Amino acid sequence: MIPATHVLVLASALFFLSLTGLLIRRNVLVMLLCIELMLGSVALVFVALAEVHGGLRGQVVGLFVLAIAVAQIGIGLAMLMLLYRRRGELNPTSWERLKDW
Amino acid sequence: MDVWNAAILSAIALALTAWAVVLHRRDPKFTLPASLGAIGMSAAAAVVLVGTHAQTATGVLFYGFALGAIASSYLVVTARHPVHGALWLLVAMACLGGIMILLEAPYLATAYVLVFAAAALVFYLSSVTMVELPDKPAPDLWISRYTVTALAGLASFVLVCVFISELPATAEGESLSRSMAIGGATQLDAASAETSAGSTADATASIGHLLLGEYFLPFLAVALLLVTAIVGGVYLAHYEAPADTRYR
């Protein structure tokens, strides 16, 4: 027996824990992982509310979230490798001056 | 919302805030007691939750998965080495998949675990091997990280309150194990577990019908997004940096 409130509390806890990580960490690899976790918790909200309201529409949107997460990590890692080749470090504050390129 | 719920929510919010403040205090003399306190607080909240709400195996599983998900995502956020973070992300995604199975979304759970474990993490780990990881401490943020963490903790509490106040009245006390599948009534209790395989197939088929019917335009948009990602990845991989700006 799972009350809907508790699933939503869990999802928001995960979301803000990973949002905190995204804001605090200065390593782009870990920041990408935090974004993945944020998307996962959002998908959990969709699944839980699909159960509350009935039907499968929330699960369909969860699939879309999954596709977006995959596209994000693919492009994000490709950009990360490119930026790393230019600057030689993973700290995003060293990538602020994009206009120099 | 009863008193227990309020106590649990404030305990979770306090634990989150304490966790967040602890994140970058690497001094062990400070980190260890605060981490133990936060973990103990959330464990107490979990014990209360299991005691008051988990009369069935589904409830026990849910709170176990929830504790695992929160603990492993905490370890993702605080991981010193990105590979450790990636492996803890795998654990967190497995816990999320378990919760999704409990919420009668087994297809989505399978997709998440497969995609994250098999595709994204392998890609991620192979990228980690190509970079040289820094070993010096990172510089500060533009505002104090304690401000950031306090804001995040406060925002989580506000969001939880909004969630609770916005929920439909029927959802408050009702259990989620009720059946919701379009393709037929499913009951994921232990008594009718043998019938859940067929209804799972029905639910998956219904997802397919929704994807290719009502949600066809978003489906095409997502397909376009994925093609764009592929083309962009190929373009970025083939891009040659000018020799004077290239690192080493």
C-alpha cells in the first residue's frame, strides 16, 4: 500500500538532492549524473500521477523523458569531450569565455 | 494530512538540508557526525513510515527502494570520483526501477534500467577514461554554497507542501496498488500476482497504442530530437580543433 503523497515526497527529495548537487559540484561529469537523476525523479512523478489519475498517459510521458535524458547525456558527453580537449580541465568555470573560441 | 505525515516530512526536509550543508565540508571531524545525524534522522523517518503505512510486502519494498534511492543519490552527489558516482547512479536507477514496478509501470522500469545501465553508463564510463580527472579542490561558487544548499532545502520543503495541497482528495488516503491499466483491470496484490503478467502485456500494448495514436506528434518530435542528437554527436566527434587552441 503506497500512498501517492509518499511517492511524490520521494521524487521531490531526489529532485532537490540532485539539484543541490548540480549547483554545488564543479565537475561536469558529476553534474551530468545529477541531471540524469533529476530527470529520473521527474519520470517517477509522472508514473505516480498516472497511477493516481488512472490510465497510462503518465507512462508515455515518462518514455519521452527517458528519450530526452538519453539525448542529453549523449550530446552532453560529446560537448564535454570537445571542451576538455580545448581547455584541459573539467571545471565549468573555466569554460565561461566561449566567445574566445 | 495527519501528524505523522507532518513529522515525517519535516524530518525528511531537515535531513535533506543537513545533507546539503554537509556536502562540501570535507573535514571529517565535521562531516562524520553530521552525516550520521542526517542518516539517522531519515532512518527514523523510514522506520516510522514502515511502521505506520507498510502493512503489506508492497509497502515494505517501496520504503526500502525509497531509502536506497535517496542514499545512493546522496552518494552520487558527494562522490569524489565520477566513476563511483556513475556506479551509485546505477544503484539509484535500479531503485527507481523497482519503485516503478511497484507503481505498475514495469515496461517503463525495464526501459529505464536497460537504457541507463546498458547504454548511458557504458558511454559515460568510456568518456571518463578519456579525461584526466582533477585532484585539486574546486574554486568557490558565485554565492556561498551554504546559501545554495539552504535554498535547495527550503525549496524541497515548499515543493512537498505544494504537492500535498494540490493532490486530488481521492488520492490522499487511497493506495496506489489499485488497478489503473487501460487494457483491463489489474490488481498487483499478492493474491492476483499470477494474472499480472497478462495485464502487463495489455498495459504495454496500450502504451504502444497511445504512442502511435494520440501521442503521435510528440513521438515524432522525440524521434526528431534523437536524430538531432545523433547528428550532433557525429558532428562534434568529427570536429577538429585548431592546432593552437588544442590542449597538449
